[in-house]
Amino acid sequence: MDNSARHQEAINLKSRLEGINLSKLARDFKIPGGPSMIYQHASGRRPMNLPAALAYAHAFNCSLEDISPRLAKLTESAQLSNTLQTRTITPQDQALLDIFAGLTPKQREEEIQRLTKVKELNDAIRAELLKESA
């Protein structure tokens, strides 16, 4: 984490803390590390972590990005990654996986090569058909 991000997070937090009792804030919103950690975050001595930043956003009724653009971007990236990785396995998919699991490593490699060639051929035919219909 670069110092400029830590500094910006400190500024974002410090601007919201004026006139607020840190002990009460920590207790009421279960800020990890208590009032001393709030002070360290607001002074830029310690980098903010996600649980603390989420607690601050909740306490000040603002977005995570308002507190820490760095952590907001990180969580957005993680959510996108999870979305891309989530896939429903159909019964046909499961049947193919079961068949594949029963093959020897050599048979698996041969089957992967064969299926890759078939996919490349299908992609080429599809591209040609699209070109002809345009």
C-alpha cells in the first residue's frame, strides 16, 4: 500500500471524526481495535483494513469508497472475480465430468486436444458463417 492511499484514507476519516468521542464511536459501532486504532487510522499511522473501513462507513452512514477508495476498489474487484468464477453445473456437465474423471491421464490429455481442435473448427465455421451473412 502506498503512503498516498493511507494519507487519503486518514483525511477521509479525520474529516468525519471532528467532535466525536472515539471511545463511544468504537463501542457503538464495534470498530476493530477500539479508539486507539481509530486514532492510528485517522493520523495515517496504520493502514486501514476492510473490517475497520466497513465499520467506519456504517458509523458515518456513507459508502466504503467515501472512507477508502482503495478498499472499495479491492472489494469491487473481488466481487467481479467471484461473479466470473461462479458457474452452475448442469446435469450434462456433471455427466461429462464423471466420464472425464474415469479416464487415465493420457486419455484426458488426448481428449482435451481433440475437443480443442473441434472447438477451433466450430469457431472458424461460425466466423465464416457470420462473414457470409454480413
